[in-house]
Amino acid sequence: MNTSLNTREKRFIAVAAAIALVFGFTPVASAMHIMEGYLPVGFSVAWGVICIPFLIAGYMSIKKTLKENPKTITLLAMAGAYVFVLSSLKIPSVTGSCSHMTGTGLGAILFGPTAVSILGVIVLLFQAILLAHGGLTTLGANTFSMAIAGPFVTFGIFILCKKIKINKHVGVFLAAAIGDLFTYCVTAFQLAMAYPSESGGVAASMVKFLAVFAPTQIPLAIIEGILTVVIIIGLETYAQPELNDLGYLAGGVK
Amino acid sequence: MTATKKTVIGLLVLAVIIALVPLFILQNAEFGGSDDAGSGVVSEITGTEYEPWFTPIFETAINGEIPGEVESLFFCVQTGIGVGIIAFIMGRFVERKKKEDEPNKADGSKRAKK
């Protein structure tokens, strides 16, 4: 395989990181998905196993929603398509590197967090198989961060905003943006668990990974929040029957 | 133009600005492929160069890395699938709403006359 290129790339990254540090920038690095083969076997299996109950719950949840309200399948397809689009757009960020969004916020808000796990897995499989982006061995870990942890946070924040009667669109924005950011925090945690630093253990390692991911992702999280609000406005205007079926409009504060 | 339309356009413009501003500010930055770079930190922490124990099956199948142009093709396919579905469904919603509104509008005007 192209090991020479890999070494060259790695050396380049190392040099770039050094230069970036000198100039007070965060290193040119950020990772949405953990790369193929980069988690030890034990971790790969463990994260995979952790995901299974969520995926089963997601399947049941989708089945139940569609049985009760067959018409909402259009919105489900749309939420899935939204993940497809957003996770394929690589966007330049203030740190001088590119990253992409998750797009899982919309599905979590409309269908609940477990349902999104199914949509997320589809996208992650597509990227792992065709794009060599993420990976099959790290599928479990990536599913957990992008399709489970992120959506749960999104959903929680959305419900919280509803409870404390913040403007609905502000709630959607916060939920989607923070969920996106949290996905990266989980990725950092997963990498830190697998690669604890010798001096400071998991915590020190986590800080290191976070310092690399978070600054890149913040502007993207804001964009994701904005886009999710836009699509929600669109749906509120044109798809009220379906949103009613899903209970999105019920008891909402607008 | 309605207030909603203005909000939507404003938000979209804002999103584009946030996305493009780094390109103009950091003129010499690489904006390199991000996802692969996590490996750099792994090497930094472990102190040795990490050898992934598994290579992506597509790369194994073609015995090399996916060429950049082909990778962008797949990314575009992914975007295309997503946009296609969203546009199709949204289009149906818009037309449905239009049809639903037509009789309502008629009713509304009648009621207003009364």
C-alpha cells in the first residue's frame, strides 16, 4: 500500500502542527469520524456492542412511529437525506482545516434520539465502504458519537428549551449546534480512552484531542444550527400535518 | 416578501458567510482533509507512528488509496442523493400546501364579503 504517502502525510501534519503551535493556532487537524483501524480491537467491539441496544430501540421507535402515522415516512426520509447532505459537506473553519457537520439534529428533534441512530448508521456505512471515511472497524464508535450521543444531547436540549419556554427556533438552533459539538467531544473521549497519555492518563489525552477538534467544529456547529432552523421553518410552513402527527407542534411555544 | 422568507434568506446568507470567511482570513492555510488528521494526534500521544490494523475495504479492493477526484465524486453522490430526496419531498409539500390553500382562500374571501 501507499505507505510512503502516508508517512509523508503524517510528517506534513506533524510539521504543520508545529508551525501552527508556534503561531498560536490550533493544529491543522480535526476528525469527525475515527479512521478505519485506529481503534484497538477491544474498543471497536465494545463500542459496537454498546450501540446495539440503541439501534434496536431506534428500529422499534421508527416502526412504531410509522405504524401510527404512516404519512410521516416522508419526513423520516427527509431527516435521513438531511444527514446525507450535511455530513458530505466539508467546510473550511477558522483553524485552517476542514471538517463537516453531522446533520443528525433534525431527525432527533422530529423523531427522537433513538430513531436517528438508524439514519446515522446508514450514512456511516455509506462513507465507510465507499469513501474510506470513518471505517467498518470503527463503525461502532462512530455510530455512538454521531448517531447516538449527539442526537440524545440535541433531543435533551430541545426538550429543555421547550420546558423553559425559549423561542422554538432558538431552541432548535441550540439543540442542533450543541448536539453537533457534543459529537466531537465524544469522539475526543473515545480516542482518549484508546490512547491515554503516559503522563496524564485519559484526561490529559482528552484535553489534547479536544483542543484539536473543538475550535474547528464550533463555527460548523453554528452553521448546522442555522441550517436546521431553516429546514424546520420550511417544514412548519409546508408540512404542518406531518409535524402535528409527530407531536412537534403540540404544546410548542412559538 | 414575507417575514419568514426574509428570516430564511438572512439565515442562509449568514451560514454561507461563516463558511467562507475562514478562506479569506487564513489565506495561506491548507484546509487539508480533516478526518485523516486525528492520526497525527494519536502518533503524538503514543510517541510512535501508529499502524492501523485494518485498511478500508474499498482501498484494499483497488489496492491503493481512493484518488482525490474519485473521492469527491462519491461525496457529490452522497450530497446528490440527499438533496434529491429533500427537494423532491419539499416540492410535494409546497404543491400540496398550494392546493390546500386555494379552496381556503376562496372560502376566506366569501366569508370576508359576508
